[in-house]
Amino acid sequence: MLRAVDHVQLAAPPGSEELLRTFYAGALGMTEVAKPPVPAARGGCWFEAGEVRLHLGVETDFRPARKAHPGLRVTDIAAYADRLARHGVTVEWDGNLPGHRRFYAEDPVGNRLEFLAPEV
């Protein structure tokens, strides 16, 4: 039986690691974690925050995920949106999910990310 999602893998172009670090560690406030030796040799970065784990893997013929995306639950969604905006990230609010506040943003290589919080 499925119990949890261990991580979500997103793709990134070769040589984008510093951009990814600035966004995922800086703007999102995640912590970069060391990759084991074999995956580390392939490039990319791994990040986590609490139970959330995102792996960014290098893909030579990279195309950003514009529709497919992780949905990331956040606390104090308005403050989190403000944090991203202060880091120069465009935030697009979407009111089409009943019972939730949510917005979308893109990482620096164009991958779509959804941020949401249940309405109380």
C-alpha cells in the first residue's frame, strides 16, 4: 500500500545549479541536502523543508514542466507569496479550488509550482 510521497523530481538544464540554489534555498527557504555520489556525478540539486523533498535533476534536452507540477502546502500563504515576490518571483493567484487559497509560480528554469493552503 502507498503510504507517502518520498520526493518529487523536477528536471533542469545542465549548468543551472546556482540558479536552482538561489530559488529553492533562497526564495523558497528550503535546505539543500547532499546527494549520494552516483546521482551527484550527474549534476542537479536536492532540497528539503520538513516533509517536503524536491529533487532537481539535469536533463540534456530539458523542457520545463508547464502543466505537470508539485502542489506544495504552505502555512500563512499570503506571507509566503509576499516572500516570493520580494525575491522577484511572479505569483499568480488562482481562486478556482474550493476550500483553498492557492497561487502558482515558476522556478528560474520555467517549471510550474503550485502553493496552496486550506481555507479555515
